[in-house]
Amino acid sequence: MPALHTFAQATYLMQIFSAAFLAILFLQSGIDKIVDRRGNLEWLTGHFAKIPLAAIVPVLLIAITILELAAGALSALGCVLVIFLHDPTIAFCGAVIATVAVLALFFGQRMAKDYAGAAVLVPYFLLSLIAIYLLAQR
């Protein structure tokens, strides 16, 4: 078994863990938006009631659900591929879509003037950027 404390092995482990984290985060969130669509739609409609996005909340919910499910699915598949094939390409794509999803959520929170909610997204954004960097390594 190769030493896990080398730079290459540490990078390999960080690729696995970052892809797994993004998979769990975005699959859970995307699935929740499908399972509890009505609850999510009601909350978002109220949250965005006073901004220009109010009229298109149902379309935005569909868009963010697709982004989250794509990010989660690609990250999950990518995690498996990193483990078995040492190929981070699919996980990299998942991390890029995850970053786009976080940016979309951040934009919505800022538009709604929910600054505390926007601040909560910053660590996820940073993690997704780090994942992109790590997953670009071969």
C-alpha cells in the first residue's frame, strides 16, 4: 500500500472527500426540492415576494433543482471514478456545476436582501472552488 502522507496521495484523498461532500450536499438538496416541491415553492415565493424575481420563482426552482441534481450526480459518479480509475474528470465537472449552483443561490439571497443567508453560502462556494482546483490535478 502506498504511503498516504505523500503529496500525491493526499491530493487523491482530498479529491475523493471533496467529491463525496459535494455529492451528498447537492443530491440531498436537489432531492428535497423534488420531494417537498410545494413546501420549497411556498417558502421561495414568500422569500422573493418583494423583488423582480418574484414572477419567475417556479422556473427558478426548476433551474436550481436541475443544477443541484446535476452537481450531485456528477460528483457522486466522479467520486467513484476517482476511487477506482483515478480519473477526476467527471468529479471536476460536478464541482464546476456545484459552483454555478452556489452562485445562483448566492445571487438569489443577495437579491432578497437576505445577507445572513448569503453569508452561509460562502463556505460552500470556497469548498467548490477548492474542489475545482484539486480535481484539476492528475
